[in-house]
Amino acid sequence: MTDEQEKAGPESIKVGVLGAGGRMGAEVCRAVEAAADMKLVATVDQDDWLVNAAEAGAEVLVDFTTPDVVMDNLHWCIDQGIHAVVGTSGFTEQRIEKVRGWLADRPDVGVVIAPNFGLGAVLMMQFAARAARYFESVEIVEQHHPRKLDAPSGTAMHTARLVAAARAEAGLGPVPDATTDEIAGARGADVDGVRVHAVRATGLVAHQEVLFGTTGETLTIRHDSYDRVSFMPGVLLAVRAVRNRPGLTLGLDALLD
Amino acid sequence: MTDEQEKAGPESIKVGVLGAGGRMGAEVCRAVEAAADMKLVATVDQDDWLVNAAEAGAEVLVDFTTPDVVMDNLHWCIDQGIHAVVGTSGFTEQRIEKVRGWLADRPDVGVVIAPNFGLGAVLMMQFAARAARYFESVEIVEQHHPRKLDAPSGTAMHTARLVAAARAEAGLGPVPDATTDEIAGARGADVDGVRVHAVRATGLVAHQEVLFGTTGETLTIRHDSYDRVSFMPGVLLAVRAVRNRPGLTLGLDALLD
Amino acid sequence: MTDEQEKAGPESIKVGVLGAGGRMGAEVCRAVEAAADMKLVATVDQDDWLVNAAEAGAEVLVDFTTPDVVMDNLHWCIDQGIHAVVGTSGFTEQRIEKVRGWLADRPDVGVVIAPNFGLGAVLMMQFAARAARYFESVEIVEQHHPRKLDAPSGTAMHTARLVAAARAEAGLGPVPDATTDEIAGARGADVDGVRVHAVRATGLVAHQEVLFGTTGETLTIRHDSYDRVSFMPGVLLAVRAVRNRPGLTLGLDALLD
Amino acid sequence: MTDEQEKAGPESIKVGVLGAGGRMGAEVCRAVEAAADMKLVATVDQDDWLVNAAEAGAEVLVDFTTPDVVMDNLHWCIDQGIHAVVGTSGFTEQRIEKVRGWLADRPDVGVVIAPNFGLGAVLMMQFAARAARYFESVEIVEQHHPRKLDAPSGTAMHTARLVAAARAEAGLGPVPDATTDEIAGARGADVDGVRVHAVRATGLVAHQEVLFGTTGETLTIRHDSYDRVSFMPGVLLAVRAVRNRPGLTLGLDALLD
């Protein structure tokens, strides 16, 4: 985004935020206000009326609310012809089908639902899946703060599965490994044949490295996330894209091409 | 490549190597011999006859010779209907046009000419060009042994230009940088607006890191090359692909899809 | 620090904080309260009386105030026989001599003045100075957010000088570098013969890597700082140490042995 | 070592190499010949006479032979008043006692016996042991080629034990870790309470990272070894030091101070 663009000019995207009082919602408000090509026209929280957002002329609504209200919000948005970008969790297959049904009646409206708006994480996974077919070896090392309950992280598990699927499709056999003498756990967790290691240390936030190796060389893709504000560029990207993408888009992946 | 595949079975690719006595050529011979789906049927060096390769039934010839003989080799290969994979340098626009002319008469023959057979380096550049449009900041740090004459490396220069072009296409402005107080050189070389840093140290071989940053997160793509054998997986990939790719293919990129 | 230690038991260190309303001071208050072996007995800000701290029985006062008040604070502390840990900046040679004079009259009191309480940064510099004599090559790459005005950072400059001094003492000649063809700046800034590179990117906080190389191997010391809370372990270390260290101690270095 | 020093001047150290035909021995010969302050005066292999080395005036003998001949070599060296640097393996407590006995009769002779002459690895372990006492968290990630049989590596095991001992001495409790939901192996091997992860990938040589973390910051010490020549700077260091170090010195550590 260049500074030359006129802030809030006639072509600015009018954005409303649902769940504006929550941690993510508040970040979205700040990010929209800071974006040169957007205008924050409505902020809606628990006790506010959605109708305010429509009256303020919002073209796109960003929803970071809760699973119990998000479906009503979405139904209303689609009815009103307002595009939606949704980061709220809890979208089962059933819910997604329901959204598709609503959109069938309003083919001009776009909805983006994504479990992860981190551009870096999404690109890391795309690149990993793409590199996987060309390298004999691959391992994943993720690093997080020590308060995390699961090991490996969800992102590491998802990456491992993508990589394993790409290897299978390319006809690659098992990763070479001559280990015969192992102290239990040294070689990490086996996720579909891909070894995943989870490091936990005070001071770390959320990091992941995917290491590919072949004869004489390695390729490493590393993602470091320091803050929940790291999701904002992905949210803004979706806000810009959703107006030209009628129908349902699942995942940030589809917007990166 | 899995061990289960029958070595040199009837469907093995018959490969000949031109320049088999050179450093790269010798590595190619070793790599072909070690590949489960290939058979080394001919090795040709300075004083040998090319015709041996044809008599030995080579389907694909790999050429790591010198600029002064490579054109004759290629002309002969195409005439004979033998596919070629070429790592020899010196291919000007003029030479490439000449090869295209020869191939026009033999539409069944495939030729792959690539300046760099390192899969890791090629993927690093592809990924960097792709990530470039989504990140506000980008810098390149390359690291090499201290006997290297040029700084930055050719690969770093090429990467910087690809990244700069992708940024321009995405409408990104200059990379943010508030530096007002700099000791000369601290911020690196400016290559089309992308800062490039060249580290030189004994013990290093050839390494490069492309760092992308946006609010709250960074994405790093790193390539480590330890040995000239790192080109072999790319050469083998080209040998496998060239038989199904009539006409001229420039660069390993085109084979990665 | 283990959880088993009795919080605020009779042997807890009674700590007061001067400048408790500032950003660093507030962090110190939180850190002292969270420490199992300390008790926060007084917080003093701009309009408060220092005497409160004495009445509350503070054994150690931590000063993160401003250069214009810190000397009065220190004089008073030493007079009262209270140990001091000082992170306030602006300590010239002259000021340090004055503090030494005051301490001469109170040989039982300890004062620690440190420009940097980051344990990681201090250890990085110590290790770098120590490794420097054994490696033919060394380079420094520091990475910071793009709002930083100076390049290289103060820490990188200081590290380069320590490394250069250690090399000189060990009789090492210039770092090997065959570069003849350089795009201006590629090889970084020259600080006493040590090349220093400054990377700037959105998303980064404060990071530094010191790379040492010799035949066939490299040793890298890397420090990542994400937050001003990273100074707290160093402050707590100084609070614990100062009671047994009468006289003046300059720099956190001296406490790490 | 600077180029200005006169090669093989009167003050050059006269060095002989035992096991000069072996892989390590041959590297030592090359390294001594390349060193500006040393002169290679004798190379002794399986069928050669040790006495040649004495006649050639060797001041220091470097022994990279085999466990079955090294004791006879050492006994002879000490008798002759020649200093020795020994990289041959197999030194049990019993053998070391025997060497001490021989040295008791020749208090002017120095012997250095070291299991690992890699300066980088030795410094990594020293720094890790030193940093351990100041950081709440620590984990080790080692990375090797996939032909390695043991996981973790011996160096990683040794580092973990040094770190664990330093933590215990500093009174640190267990490393924080809230993991409740682990896929077996994700959290690595537990070596005296320190988690160690072993990565195996084609293209890697021998690498190790020790990660320390405390509030808001991490410190990482990384060692990359690419080649057996990486032991040479350590061997040369020992050759220079042994002449001024009568008696027995065990490990390269003792020479780094």
C-alpha cells in the first residue's frame, strides 16, 4: 500500500467490524483505519445493532465474533448484499453447506471464511507442499512458548500432512533414515511418515521451520510469528479480494495466486 | 526414487554423458549410475566419437562440455533424434535461436538448456518471487566462502530482480526504512530497491536467505548448497522430463510445476 | 527460580522501584512481584517521596528514572545504606567518579549501573569476544524493525569493537576477503575491520547474529529479543547480586561469572 | 596467522605426523604445510620407523593412528623428549594413568590428548554450559545426514549433560513445559531433563543448535561442520600450545582460555 493513495477517497472500501470489542476485532479496527484504501464505517459489538453497519454503508463486514452468533451475522450480511470476511471459528461441514445455500440466492455476494489469516503461515504451507515432491528428505521443527498444551502444533500437523500427500503423489518412497540406536523421542513424532519436532521455550512466540534435503543441498522455509497483529495483512487482503469474488471462498490459500 | 524399482530394467532411460571427464560430467556419470531408473550407456570425452553414444542406444545425452563444442554436439543430437540436457554455459540469444531452428525440423526431439541445475536455488527464487507481492519488507543475505570475487552473488542479484519485479507488478511502494544515521555499507547494496548483503567467511560454501516481513511476522526462505553434487537431482529431473517435452525448454523452472 | 520457594518469606529481598510509573519501571514492578524470592515494598514515581522507600524497609532500590534525577536518587540511596540497581542512562565518566566518591564513605553499600540488562545480549557479546581469537573469519548481521534510525545498531557496533580487539590481541591479521567486484554496500559497514550488515524489515524486533568461520566449520551466536520484558531477568539478577557486592559494579558482565 | 610471518623461519615449529597415510593424518600433513609458523619434518606411516621423526628434529609429533599402536608411540615420544598431540581414540582411564606415569619421569614433556579437535564444537559446549545457568529454558536440536546410526549424536548427548549439570549447580528447577497432548516423540528425547531433537536429512553434514530462552528473549548457539578439515585449526592450536604445557592435558577445552 503506497502513501500516495488518497485516504478515504471516493473509492475507499467501506468496512464494518463485527466483534469490534474483542481482541482480534480491535486489531482489525486499527488495521482498517491504518489502511490507505479503506474506511472504517461501523464497529459492532455484543449489544449493538447490526443494522447500524448497513446504514453506515459498509460494503464489507469483517466478523471476529463467536460460534454462537456468527451464523446469524452471516445470514443477515448475505441478505443485505454485504460481502463478509470471517475469522470466527466453528465452521463445520454442515454450517458451510448452509452458507452455500444462502449464497445461492444472492450470487452477487462474496464470503471468505478462513481458519488462519496469517499470510506467512499460509505461504509456508503452500511452498512446503510444492517443494515436497523434489526433495528426498523433509523434517519439520516447530517452536513455541512453553504454555502451549499440544505438541506438535496444529500448523505443524497440517504442514506434515500436506507434505506427505505431495510426496505420495510424486511417487516418493520413505524418507531415508539409518537410525538404529535412538533414545526414545529423539527422532520426533511420526506424522504420516514425516518427522515433526516440537521445541518449547520461554521467550519464543510461534515459529516453524520446514527443512528439505537432497544430495548436497537443503532448502528451508521458516515462519516467525510474533503477535496476533500478524493476521491483519491477511484480513486486509481478504477485504480487498472479497468484493470481486462472489460465492464462498474457503481459506486464505485461494486468494493467493 | 525408491529402491524397489528395478535397476536398468527394460524401461530404464538410456543416458550418455558428453564431457564425461570433466568435474561436472564425472558427477553426472556417478549420479546416472546411482539412479534406479537410468542406465549409463555411453561416456564421451574430448577425444571420443559422439557416434559411440548413438550406437550405444542413448535416448538422452547430457552435455557438460565447453562453449566451443556444445553447438556441434547439440546439432548432432537433434539430427540423430536424441534428446539433450545441457548445462554448458555460453548460450546467447543467437545460439538459442539457432537451436530452435534445428528443432523445427525435428519436432519429436526435446532439449533442456539450464544455467543452474540446483533445485533448491531454483525453488528459492520461485518462492521468493511469489511471496514478494504479499510482504511490505524484503531483504536478501547471501553467504559464501571468502575466495569469491563478486559481491553480491549472481544468484542474489537475480533473486533481487525477480523480487523487485513482483513488487512493482503488485503495486507495492518502496520498502520502509527510517535509517538516517548509517555507517557506509551497513544497509547493503541496493539492487532495484531491494537491499542485498554479502557475507564472506572461511568455512562457508554457498548459502542464501530471503527474508520477508509484514506486521508481526516474517517468512524466510533459505538455501544451503554444500557441494557441486547438489546439481545432480536437477540434472536427473531434466533427463526424466526431456523425453516428454519436445522442443526447447529454457531453465529448470519450466520443469517444476 | 522454583515455585517451591516461599514467596515473601522472612528471607525475601525487599525491593523498591524508582520511576515505577515509566514503561521500564512498571515492568520491573511486575517482575519483582512475580519473583519468588523478592517482595515489592515501595513504588516511587515523579511526585512521590523517596523517603517512603526507606520507611518501607527497602534493601535494594531499582532506578529506571531520567538522567536529571538519577544522581540525587543515588546519592540519597548510598547515604541511607540502601543498595541500588540503575538502568537509567547518561552515566558519563564524571558522574561515575562522583558515585565512586559517595561509595568511598559507605563501603558496605553496593551499586550496579548497567547500560543494558539483557542477559542474552551481554552473553552474546562475551561469547563473541571469546570466540574471536580462534576463528579466521567473523561477520555480524543485525536485524531490526524499519523504524530504527541508526545502522548498524549500538549493540552491533559494540560487538564489532570487542571482536576486533580480541582479534588484535590474538595476533590475527585481516579477515580473508577476495572481493574485487562489489556493488557498493554489499559487503557491509567496516567497523574496526569487522564487516557489519544491518537488515531492516517490518515484523522484526531486535536480533543479532555473529558468525565465525574457520576451515570447514562455522560457529554462530544469535540473540533474539522480542520485548522490553527481556531486560527483567537481568534486573532481577542484579538485585540478587548487589547485596553481596559492595562498591560500584559497571555493566551486567561483571555479574556473570 | 598472517601471511607476513616467515614460512619455516628459524622459529618454525618442527612437526612430525604419525599415521600420515590415514585420512586424518593426511589432512594434518596438509594443514601443517599450510601453516606459516610450522614445518613438516617427518611423516610416519604403518611401515615406517618412528626414529626417522626424531632424526628429523621433530619437536612435536601429531598422532592419528590406531588404538593398538598409539601407546607405544606415546611412550617413545615421551622418552625422546618430544611433545605429542594425540587424536587417536581409545584412551581409557587406565591408559591415561599409564601416560601420566611416563610423564612423571619427563616433567619437561607435554602431551595433549583430545577426543574432538573441532574448535567450534568445543566452544559451543563451553558457551552452552556457561549460558545454562541464566536461562529458564533450553533445548537442543542436532541435524545430521541420514546415514547416522545414533540419535541424538554423541556431541548432543554430551552438551545436554553439561547443560543439565550447570542448571543443577545454579539451582534451577525443571524447564517449564505445559504439554499435555503430545504425539509420541514430538517433544524429543529427555537427556537429564534437557529435551534433545535429532533431525536427519540428505544434504546435511553435522550441525547443532542449542536454544536458550527467558522472558522476552532467546540466545542460540549454532555449530555447522562441513568437513573433517574442520578439526585442523584445533590440531594446530594444540601443536602451538603443547610446547609450553608440560604434563598431560586432556581435551581441547583446557587450551581455550
